[in-house]
Amino acid sequence: MLTAKDSVLLIVDVQGQLAQIMNQTAQLHHNLSILISGAQLLDIPIIWIEQLPEKLGKTSPELATLLALSCQAIPKAHFSAWQCQDIQTQLKQLNRPNVLLAGIETHICVYQTCQDLLEHDFNVHLVADATSSRSNDHKILGIQMMMNLGAQLTNTESALFEIQRLATGEQFKALLKLIK
């Protein structure tokens, strides 16, 4: 099971015009907002990645505002986030085996990141409702490809409540407010 002490959230490339043309972009942004806020509430470190931000643009403003509360964007040039030395360093320093993976595009950058993370002995928990591609077919195929590699499939609420575990207390009440 996921715990706050053994997990990290990795947000991949939700930026520029591309983020606005994703399949069901409003739902994607909504779920990412909940996921980011939930991770912050549960004290889960977040690694925030941007693909060539000088060319593709910055992270969607509503997400960047939330993310800036706990981390800074790390630029990358490779499709896989693992290929960025700064990201490898952060993941190794955190020493957390479980990576909650979210972002765009499911079948390219999220997929290649997942593949590399699995090859380097991380447990990848793909937050399916917090990923997207330009077409739903590409998203579905990307999810299937990652599951075939060994990624675990989850969703925003399942992951956050799995980490919370306890249905009482102030943290639980705060989590409920995020979900509702």
C-alpha cells in the first residue's frame, strides 16, 4: 500500500497550448489540482517537470500556482523525465520507492518516464484520471502499454485515500473538502 513516507508525486509536462488541447482538459486540470493539493496536505514531495518550457510554454497557471507552494519546475529536453539528471538526483535523494505519475501526454512523455522508472526499480502508480493525450485512443493505449510494463493503475481519489487510510481527524476532513 502507498504511504506518505514512501511516495513521491511526479507531474509531467502539463504546459502551454498543448495542455489546453488535451482530451477532456478541464477534467484533467481539475483532477491534477486535487492530486497536487492532496499531496501537499499529506506531506508527499512533488517533482514538477516541464518539457522545453522556452518552446512549449510554462505549466498551466492554475497548476503552477499550486505547485509553486511546494516545489519548482525542472526543465527537461528528453521525453522521459528520468533522462534529466536533476530529476534522477531528486528521486534518489528522496529515496521513496513509490512514484505517483501524472501528466501529459500519456502515450509519450508519461509512458517513457514510466518505462525508465520501472527499469530503475521504482514502483509506478499511474494516476489515470490525472493523465491525458490529445486523443482518448492514445491515452488508453498509453495506459495499456504502462500496465504491460508493470505499472499499477490508480486514480486521484483512490491514491489519496489509500495514503490517508484513516477516515477521521482534521487531515481527513481537509481531504474530503478537496474531493468534494
